[in-house]
Amino acid sequence: MGEIMNIKPFPIDFTAGITPFFQVDDSERIRFSMSDFQQNPGTLKQVFYHMFDSGENLDCVFISGYETELGVQRERLGLGKLLEITNWKNEKSWNDDLDAYIIYTQVNSLRASEIYRYFLKLMRGHMPLYICFYNEEYLVYVNNDVLDILSAESKITLLKKRFDELYDKFHAQ
């Protein structure tokens, strides 16, 4: 298995079976607990808009289905109800453990404001996906439990200083 989607400038193997957070050095990552944001939703907004402008466009990649000898099984994602998806492509990668192809979808030019609303839905219990949002400076992996941010060491250092009391230091080295 190799790098399936080109997520420049991040050296991430989306097919690796581990989240992007564990594929980079501690100095290039920061993790927040979604439960902390549930207690104070305004903080999620501060973190999100510290990185992105509301009118900015971001790209994303996610697992959208699986293909076996029996056919294609699509994930019921409901993303089209949350995000305006117009520019997308699918790629497949063989997974020996599943004995199937994993279908990855890459979407370009999503508005940051839509992505923020998706984060709010996750915080309120919406079904999580294996999904990353990114631009040239940041890569964000989010699910119901965590919000992981990857970036250059200087940008992560700023986030760690700004949100020192909030970010999860469990995996810090």
C-alpha cells in the first residue's frame, strides 16, 4: 500500500491504517478533544478560524466505499447534505487485510464555513468519517473524539501557545 492521494505538502499515507496524527513528529501536530469543544463550542470556532478564513477554500479526502469481488459497497455518508460537492474524483487502493479495494474520494474547493458547520455536526454526534481537510498550510483530521491538526512546526508552536490549556498533551513527546 502506498500514498493514494496527493496531499501536498504533507507526507501522509492515507492508506496506512493509522491516522495522520501518528505519521508526523510531535512538533508538527496538535490534538484537541471534541468533548472539550462540546463544553465550550466557541473555542472550536476560535481554533478553526485561527487557521482558516471563512471564505477560504479547502480540499478534503475521505473513504467513500469498498470494492470486492461481490461488487461495490458505498458508505452512506450524507456529506452532500452538509457540503456543496462539485469537484471530486475517486481513486482505489488495494487493502490486503480487507481483501478489497478501498475507494477514496478527493474533493476540491470546499468553503471553510461549510467545513466548520460539519465540525459542529460532528461535535453533536453526526456519524464520523475517515476524512481530512487541508490546504497548503494545514491538514485537519476530525471525528467525534478528536480534532487533529498538522502543519509546519512554527504554526503548530503558535497553536500550542494560543491554546495551551486546551490541547491534548497525552501523546506529546
